[in-house]
Amino acid sequence: MSIRVTDLAHVYHQGTPLERRALDGVNLLVEPGSWVSVVGHTGSGKSTLAQHLNGLLFATRGEVEVDGVPLREDAPEILRQARKKVGLVFQYPEQQLFAETVSEEIAFAPRNWGISKERLPEVVHAAATRVGLEKALLGVNPFNLSGGQKRRVALASVLASEPDYLVLDEPTAGLDGKGKKELLSLLSQLVREGKGVVLVTHDLDTALAHSHRILVLEDGKVFALGAPQEVLDALAGASVRGIVLPPVVELSQGLKQRGWKVPITPDATTLYALIAKEGKRCDS
Amino acid sequence: MRFLNHITLGQYVPTDSPLHFLDPRCKILGTLLVMTVLFLTRAPVSFLVWGLLLLALTLLSRLSPGMVLRGARPVLILIVFTAFIHLFFTKGTPLWSWGVLSITKEGVTAALRMSSRLFFLVLFAGLLTLTTSPMELADGLERLFSPLVPLGFPAHEMAMMMTISLRFIPTLLDETDRIFKAQLARGADLDRGGLIRRLRAFVPVLIPLFVIVFQRAEELAVAMEARCYRGAGRTRMHPLRWSRGDTAALFMFTVVLGGVLGMDRWLLS
Ligand SMILES: Nc1ncnc2c1ncn2[C@@H]1O[C@H](COP(=O)(O)OP(=O)(O)OP(=O)(O)O)[C@@H](O)[C@H]1O
Ligand SMILES: [Mg+2]
């Protein structure tokens, strides 16, 4: 039970002058109950990878398996199954809204997957509550909501189909601090419930703080893949296009170079405690 | 989804071929000439010559023949439909008949002729848009129509509208593709069920698309106003230059087309 990506390559517009190799030799494993973050510069292939995970794009080379079943373009039933299992939230999902009411919008996906009429209201309510939409909003036209609320509606509509895995393409872009925090804690909660989460993000800090594993893409190739600390060590020693180390990491790195006994860490609290301890030792 | 990848109509593919370097006016006039002569030719052999001409121009443009051919895909249904109409509704010596339907000898030739004409029309026009950027195309048209401006013809506005539409075709295709995928991810099923069900399945794609189109249009209008756009009378960043090469190319092309027409007439006589 997992999403397994093996040696994946994707070439857009193959055989034309517009040909573009967006992914090359990517391997990845997403297990239930784990959180994988994908980071990389603009155009590094993050969205392309995300769309392979539920059969919206197909490998030029290599393979994507969902729970042991390889995804192929010519197997529509398998694809439907995979798309149900792997929920994908697109970049700016608020642009996909079309229904007349929020509850209709949320009900779109579960209805497509053939959920029973009796369960539908319950599922819609549960999803709306999870993303923090008040009950009063369910009857409102989604086009009248604010950007952040629209985003929540779109997210709820994917959650409502109860996927086993959730792939989110930059879901926090354009959200305010509170919205971002709420979304991330919702994702943590989903991971604890046993869902596999793939978060595509520009924000290394977010990735470091929450993920079990991080995939760093550079020009469609894997620059690093591993636990946050491993990836951090790899990033600290090199310069990767478009990736800026978080300030706390820079600070810990600077201290370490000056001989302080601190690890390279993104966590301000840990670093502060260590500095305080080290500092005292210097005083005495 | 794959099918949107195949639409090349109205999409410019930059390479550095001789065809790309010609003045857009030269190419537009050439295309108009082709269209005229295309509808004057009647002999079946002439259509082989059109094919050769298209092949020659394709080679000259350094585009792959497959890419040029793909331009016909969106109008394939129209071409088949035209052939069908001519095949069954032309009067003449019957070859085969079944009830009210009958195929005549004249019908077969008319069907072949009309569908080939349409086919080549689209491909030659496609060659123009593949080798000429929308910007150049609009500039060229504006200049060609400028003699009509004193008569009240809005040459500039027309060219601007055309540039904008052409410019937004690829963008809107990308948007459609994205929305389409987003709804597929939410389980939309666009190729199952009867016609009504399929049409209804497109609502979730069309509504967001309309919203985006209106948003885009409004943003564009604001952006143009913010930069003090005021219609006709603007100067150009890259003024068009008609070179001696353009004259030579247009002349040679006219001679070739004259030859094709002459040959066609000779074959028919
Ligand atoms: N539909 C498409 N047709 C052609 N090329 C594409 C298409 N989509 C993406 N690309 C190209 O593939 C590469 C990877 O794109 P992708 O969208 O996966 O990047 P990304 O990492 O998601 O970037 P961003 O951070 O800007 O979202 C880019 O160079 C892009 O230009
Ligand atoms: Mg992206």
C-alpha cells in the first residue's frame, strides 16, 4: 500500500520544437501515514510530478504505481480508481469552482465517485467542518466568497471524496498566516489518521517543519531525497537553484562554522536553547 | 489531457527559417494568392501539385511535416462533412444508388475536389500562422488595410483585436487543460454515458473557463489603460521592413502559382 514512483521521466510536446524535459529519473515512495514534501525552483517539475500521481499525466519513461497497480493511459477503470484514491488539489484550486452553492460544490467529487444519497450530506458537512467552513456558508454561492474561503471550498471538495492519499500543489500560496497554519495542522491531522500527504511547496521552512521526507527537485532531476535533517545537510553544503535556506538554518550554520557546538537546524526554539547553554559555558 | 496538445492552429513555432524572415505582408499576400488560385484549380492532378508546393514550403519553413499536417485536425470533421454532402447531393451519371441516396461520378470528383481544397486551404493558412508571430501578423494586416482607414475602416482596432485573440488562444487552451484536469481529479467523467450526459459533464469545465476569460479580459483592459493605450497612431518597436527579398519571393511565388493555374487550365482543355 503506497504510491511508488520509479525512474519517472516526462517530456512535454515530444518530437516538436517545443519539446521540454520536465522530469528525469525521479524515484519516490509515498506511504500511508507519511508526509512527503516536494520543493524546488519555479519550473523544476513539481506540478508535473504531482499530476503523475493520480494519472492526469503519463510517464514518458518509468512508472507510477498506486497501491501496486501501475497507471496506464489505456486503462480508464484503473485510472478512475487511482484518481479516487489519490486526491489532487491543484495550484489555485479556487479557479475550478462552478456550482451554485458551496454544498453543491463540495458534493461534486463524492457524487462523481458514486457515494450513496444518504451519506452525501454527512460527508459534505464533515469535509466543510474539517477545513473550517461555517455551516452558514454552505448555502452561499462560492463565487461570492473571499479567496481564502474559496480555497477551503476547493479543498473540502477533494477531502469529501475520502481519498487515501492527498496531493496538494502549493496550497498555501496566497493564504494569510492564520489560514496557512490551519491548513498545515489539518494536513498533520490527516497524516495522523493514516493518509499519505504529498505537499508541493516553495517554502522550505514548512517542508522542514512538517515532513517525514523531502524531495528536492532541480531542473526535473532529484537533487536530494530523504529525512528533513539529511536534506538540510545536503542543501547546506551546496547551492541549489531557487532554494533559499531559512534564516534559522543560516544562523545555525554560521554558528557551527565559528566552532559552536550546534547542529544545523530549522527550529528556532532548539537553537535558542543550545545557544543559551553554549553561551553560559563561554561565560564561565 | 493529450487532445489539447494537438491543436496547432494559430500557434507560432519560432525557428530561423527563410519563411520566418519574410515580411508578414509578403506572406499574407502569398496566402491570399494561394487561396484564390486554389479555388480556381479543378483538375485532380493540380491537387498533387498543391501537395508538392505545400511540402516544399514546409521544408523551407524547417517545421516537421507532421506538425503542419496536425493543423488540419480541428477541421477534419468539416472536411469529411463537405465531402459527404458533395458525394450524395451532386446530380449526374449515377454510379450507385440505394433508395433516395445515389452517388454520381460527378459527385465523387466534386467531393474529392472540395475536400482537397478545404484541406489545403487550412494547411496553407496554418503555415502562415506557424511561421508568423501573431504580432507580426497583426502588424502586417494593419498595414495592408491602412489604405482603407480614410474610409472609416478601423484597421488598427481590428489588428489589435486579432492580436489579442490569437495571443490568448494558447493561454486559454492551457487554462482549459488545467480546469479539465482539476475536474477529472474530482472524478468528472467526460467520456461516458449518452450525449446529454456528456454535454452536461462539460458544465464544470465551461463555467470556470468563462469566469477566467472575463477576469482575463478585465485585467487586460485595466493593464492597457494603465499604460495609456489610445488606439491608432502608435509608433512601433519593430517597424515592418519590406526588403528586396520579399519582392523577389512574392514575385517568384506568383509565377509558380500562375504556372499551376496555367497547367490546370491546359489539363482541363
Ligand atoms: N503543458 C505544458 N506544456 C509544455 N511545457 C510545460 C507544460 N507544463 C509545464 N511545462 C514545462 O515543464 C517544466 C516544469 O513545469 P512545472 O509546472 O512542473 O514546474 P513547477 O515546479 O510546478 O513550477 P512552479 O513552481 O512555477 O509551479 C517547466 O519548464 C514548464 O515550462
Ligand atoms: Mg507548479
